[in-house]
Amino acid sequence: TSFITEGLLGPSYIKPYSRNGAHDLFVSDTGQSRIIFAPLQKQTFITVFITGFQPDVLQISEKNRLMFAICNSTKILSINMKGATTPKEYWQVGNADCMGYQSSLMLTTEEDKLLYYGILNGTPSIMSLPATKTKTEAPRICPDVLLQWPHGPIVSLVNINKHAFYVVTASNVYIVHDGSYHPTVTPTPPLTPTPTPEVTPTPTVTPTPTPEVTPTPTVTPSPTITIHRGFAVAAFPAQSLPIEDPRLMHELLSWLMKDV
């Protein structure tokens, strides 16, 4: 079913947003250098939210009524969603001289940090920027390196909860967790040795002597095996995962975390 049937040129990202009982869908209409939104209902009309740059990924802070948007594939903008002023007030987040922006954008669950994929001094990393700075402070800040990333360029970062997020590359899906996982390993119990069976001598029928019976040898118990598990990052081909079904993906990753 078509939702918005006309007026778009190269849309690159959508972001649902709810406020005061209204439900809207924001769209990065990249080819026409604007962000538009439309109410999520049958009779759809579009409204221009902001123009003047080519937008890509969108994130929205509901606490602070701010939209964060990738601008011209090179920088992050913070857009004031309060009020109905036109044109919208916006400002840059992060110092262009130390950003190293490459791709993706994710607002954390607490809405206090923005994560993105960047390269600084030749080192690919997942970067972190504060999302709560004022329009005066925001353009001057430099990012922190959250995690060096040697697994190839990142296509997108997807928030799960305050403890974890997905990292999607061109060929794999990873999960990054904020704490070390130390499973309790139960050692394999030793085998109980099999007792030597008692052999009753064959009764004498004739004067033939009773044959000697060699007793069954005692089974040596197996040694206790302790499993030592190291730390690793697991990767799976994207085509093998049910990425279109969030419930199945969460169930799959839940079982993977239990299994490892």
C-alpha cells in the first residue's frame, strides 16, 4: 500500500514520531533537500518541516523536543522542534575539525548521547557525542571514542535498550553490550567407576578343575573437564537473520546471549 505517493525524490530515511496524541512520519526527502512529515492516517498530506540541506538519518529526542539529522553526509544538525516557527532554528553538533564522521546515527535510550561511525587518525571507531549541549556549546565539542571498530564500515546503528545496540555492516549484524558477560560453567561430573562383577565358579561336574575366570578390569574414572571460555564478537550473515521481524530478532539474540 502506498503511503506518500507523490512529491518525493530519493527519500533515504523515515522516523515515526508521536506527540499530544498525534502520530506523524518524518521523511528525509534527500533529493529535494528537505525533511517533510505526514500524519499517519488514511487521508495523507505532507508538510515541509525544514529545507536547505540533504538530510539522511533522523533521530528525535522526545524529552528535549530536538531532532538530530545528518546533513549533506558530513555533519550532524540539531533542529529545534518546539513551537511552529518557520524556518526552524538549528545548529551543528560537534566540531567539524575533530568529528571524522562517516555514517549512521543513533540516539541512546537515555537521550543523552549520539553515537555514529567515524574515522579519526586512521582508526575506525564508534564515536559518542553529548546530545544535551546548548546551541552555543554544541558546535565546539569533540567526540569520545566509545569502541574501536575493525569489522568494516557501518551501515547503521540500531538502539535496543540502555544496555545494548545492534551494529549493521554491509554483510553482518553485531550486538554490542555495555557489560562483560561471565557465564557460570558447571564442570562435567566424573564418571562413576563400574564395579568389578563377582564371578561364581562353575560347579564341579567331573573331576575337571574349575576354570580360572579373569575378573573384569576396573573402569578408570574420566577426568573432570573444565571449560575455559574466552571473549569474542560474534557475526552472522545478514541474509540468515529474520531482520524484518523485530520480535524474532530479539528472541534470536536472547537465545544467543544465553547460549554463549
